[in-house]
Amino acid sequence: MSIKNRLAGGLIAAVMGLLIFPACQRKAGSTGPVAPPEVLVTDVVQKDVPVTREWVGTLDGSANAQIRARVQGYLTKQDYKQGTVVKTGDVLFEIDPRSFEAALEEAKAKLAQAQAQQGRTDAEFLKQKELYDKKVTSERDFDVATQNKLANAANAEAAKANVDQAEINLAFTKIAAPIDGLAGIAKPGIGDLVGPSTEELTTISTLDPIKAVFPISEQEYLRAAEPLNAKDSEATSALSLQLVLADGSVWPDKGKFSSAGRQVDTRTGTVLIETLFPNPGNILRPGQFARVRAVTKTQKGALLVPQRAVAELQGSYQVAVVGADNKAEIRPVKVGERVGQMWLIEKGLKPGDRVVVEGIQKVREGMPVDAKLWTSPMPAAESPKTQ
């Protein structure tokens, strides 16, 4: 074969290859219809549910008193047993009283001197007044006698005040409990120098009832502001509060609302709420972690969906609803309280709607889906609770 014929044959083969290759590509890349994505769905549930709110807080004494020395001196005695209940007026500590007793005696002596001087000037005043009335003495002598009487009377009053202060200081050497409650561990030791500028000696807390303090959001406060601030409100007095402890146990005694804080914390946007719980035996102690739970209302005919079925986007909420034709619809909803693992839907759904629980990220508006029934890992009748 000539070179010319070989070149012509190669050119024909190359052209045929270019024509066949796209055909092969089309054959290899062609597939059947894409299968719709599989999603798990569940029906919207409608039932009456108690809406339970729960808040995280800490326990504190219903009344607390930091015990401090009001005079400076050396601690000589501790009269109470640490960690026991004390009554108002019980002596807790004693400071060496000797210097205060001496100061009181000195103040009394100065008072006696001032009173003696006052007696003399009073007598002189009466004498000068009698002479002045008879025109025997001058007006100047009478004025001097009057001023001396007033000055010595003031000196006597000042001396009496010093005696009173010395008696108060001496009384302060015995440090008594200002309230009934549980007395804590003493911080200073016997022989330590204590005074108004030193740390507190101990703390007393009234623990029965005990106070549970927790923050609520500004939105929650606005919803409950009227009953919370009303005096003798039936809504707050009838509100049954439960105390859930750190180990998950529920305190047997019910609590009641006490007070709401004065202002909204600008850093957190919350208001402090105080509630009181009976604490027989002082079992509960200040500083303990606790959760306060309250059944705020019973929602009649509430529509519920699993929380995982609700997607949040920039403060708005939406769910994917699968219709009878197995096509997805992205629907905005208005959510209410969280009830256990469910979410109460106030607007956007109706009973019997099928919502996507798993696979919502796969679906788009109008997309066909392969809907499978989702099985809840938790009993539907679980007690509702707001997290």
C-alpha cells in the first residue's frame, strides 16, 4: 500500500472514532428516572396537654444574715455549735470586754463631773437671776451666768451620750444572732483580732422555707407580668411549683411564687424570680442546683409535632409537609411551647398532616418523596415538660 493510501485510511479511521465516541458517551451516561429521596414522616397529633415550664436556678436562704463584729477586739469565746439552728438573740461570739468596761467606767466618771459642774452653774444662775430681778447685779453678770448654765448643761448631755455609746460598745462584745436560722462554720478562731473591717464571722440563713431563685426571659415575664405583680393574685397562689433536685428527684413539698425582680438584666435580658419551698429538717441548703417546674396551663386540642421536624431559619420556623400525592410542601408555622420532645404548633398545620421528621434537608418545594413511617423512640404519652 502506498503512503497516500495509508494516510487516507488513517484519516477515515480518526473521523469514525470522533463520531463513535460521543455516541458511546451518551450511552454510558444515560440513566433511568431519579428515585425520590426517602424521608420519615409522622402525623400531626392533636390532644389536650398540660404545658409545663421549667427553669434552672439555685437555692438560697429565705433570709440571710452575715455576722460581723461591730467593735474591734480579740475573740475570746464561740458560744454556738457550727451547723446548728440558732434563735434570735442567741449569743454566738464574745469579744474581750475589759477595755470596753474600762471605757464605760471612764465615761460614767466624766458624766458625774459634768453633772456636778452643771449643778453649780444652775445654782449660780438662780442666784444671779434673783439679784438681777432686784436690780442688784448687772445685766452682764446675769448673761454670763445664763451662758455658763447652758454650756454646762450641754456638757452633761454630751457626757451622757458618751456613757450610752460606751454601754452600746460593751454590749457589742457579745455578738448575737439577728434572725432564726442555721448558723454556718465560724471563719475566725479564738484569739483572732476582729472588727468592723475584718471578714464576717459566720452566716446565718433561714432555711424553712428555702428560696429558689431563677431567671426567666423578658418575653416570659411579659406574658406573666400581670399575675406576677398583682397582690394576692389567684393565678400565682394557685400555681403549683415543683422542685427538681440535682439527682433528678422531685422534692415532695410544693412551692409558691414569692416575688419578681426589680429590673431586667441588660446583659442577659432576664428577670429574677423568687419562689419559696417548705424545707422541714433543713435538708436543702443554699447554693444547691435546682430546677423549678410549673404547670402553667392546659392546652385544649393542641397540635403537636416532634421538635426535630421543625426547622428554624433566622427566627422563623417551617416544616415539610407530605401531601397525598407524596409531594413535599415547605410550610411556615408559628410555634408555641415545647412540650417534652414535642413542639406545640399554634398556626400552619392541621390534624392529620404528615410532617417530615427525618430527611427534611433533602426535600424541596413540590419534590416527590418516598415517605416512610417514623417511629417515635419515646412514648407519646410522656409527661410534657418545657426544657
